[in-house]
Amino acid sequence: MSRVNFQELLDAGAHFGHLKRKWNPAMAPYIFMEKNGIHIIDLHKTVAKVDEAANALKQIAKSGRKILFVATKKQAKDILAEQVKKINMPYVSERWSGGMLTNFPTVRKAVKKMSSFDKMEQDGTLDHLSKRERLQVDRQRSKLTKNLGSIADLTRLPAALFVIDVQKEKIAVAEAHRLQIPVFAMVDTNSDPNIVDYAIPCNDDAAKAISLVLGAVCDAIQEGLAERKAEKDKEPAEGEEQKPAKGGKKSAAKKVASTEDEAEAEAEEANENETEESAE
């Protein structure tokens, strides 16, 4: 069964593209028709592409790797933050800092600096600073938290990138390409679907359409995480069943050895009796 259906996408306005004069010819395979100067997206293909992308993301999540979500446009960032927090994945919704992927070690240093500020507040170090120094620390921490707070748990490069509007997030897409990180994206009629690995043809300006597609993707990732947890819980149980009882092999060997000793003793005793009888 498909994760989204034609009617849901239609009701969400996912079929509305951009003006004909703004279209990208590479999107031709995903355009159904033109109406009143606006391109209409073929939602049957959208349904298929959502399923394809969701299944691929599910496998990535099942493998235990992270997926970074990126959406900084006004109508998408709040929806993204709300949906992605539920599945505990990193996201960027305020501003894409240049080099966030290609210069990842420096970004990690900034995240560690932000963590150090939090520790200073917890252990009371900030209370011993002057008012001016305290103000400077608070400003730095709020700026870092705003830009990098959502990727604080990202200790290594993500396994994939999910982008809403490849035109706006072109720097993020370019960095992912440079590092050979697969890109999943919602692509409107004014964008090039060939620059991403998994293109979902859809209206990337309608809040309802963004919420619908993002919800389907997050549900798939949640399924992958649940399956991973179930497999982890199952492995120790199977290990306990297959593990032999402590000292089982040794006790069995002792039993065999004692049986052999008894047989040898009986044979020796029989030989001695025979020798005594012959001597008499």
C-alpha cells in the first residue's frame, strides 16, 4: 500500500507547479499538463516517488545511520522542526552555514563550544564572570544554539540529506554531492531533478503538501528505527538460547573420562583374578 494517495496529495495542493515561463525542461517527465499558464504535476508519479524515497530512507534508518533534514524557507521550517523532532533526527531550519558538511570538524568544534557554555552555567562558572562577559557568552550561546542546536547530536557526517526546495538549499546539495552523500528532495517544476538522487515531484511551497510528504517520510524512518530496535532486542535472546550451560562441556568430558576409568579398573581387576586362578 502506498504511503500517500492521489486524493491526499490533490487536497494538499501538491499538484500545483510554477508558471510555465519559470519551468525547468528537466521536469518535463513529471508534468501532467499546463493550465492557465501554470504547470500541473503528475501526482501518480509523485505517489511512486514518495514510496521509493521512503523505502530507501527506511533502510538507512534501520542501519543505524543519521539523515539530515534541511528546510530554511518560511513555510517549511516550522513543519520540518515539528516532524523531525519526533524521530530524533538532526535538522537545519534556520540557516545553512557554508561548510557545514565539507568543513564538518570545524562545525563540531562550534557544537562543543556551545556545550561548554551549558556546562559553565550548570557548574556556576558564569556567576563569577562580570556582567559584560556574561552578556557576551549569552549572545554567543544563543547564536550557536539557533544555528547548530538541532545538529548537536550529529557526531559524524550524515548518511543522507533530505531537502525541501533544492533551489533555495543549493549550497547544501552541492556540499552533499562533493562528499558523495545521497540527496532526497521535494522538487518543484522550476528545479532540476537530476541534481538529486531521489526526486519527489511536488509543490514545495504549499505547507499542506510539505507536511504530507514529510509525514510519510518520517513515518518510514520511524518504522526503520523500530525494526532496528526489535532486531537488537531479539539478538541477546537468541544468544542466550544458543549459549551452552556453564561448564556443560567440561562436565560431559568428566563423565566420559570417569566412565573410561571405571572400565579400565574393571578390566585390570578381571586380569588380576585370572592370574591368581592360574597360579593356584
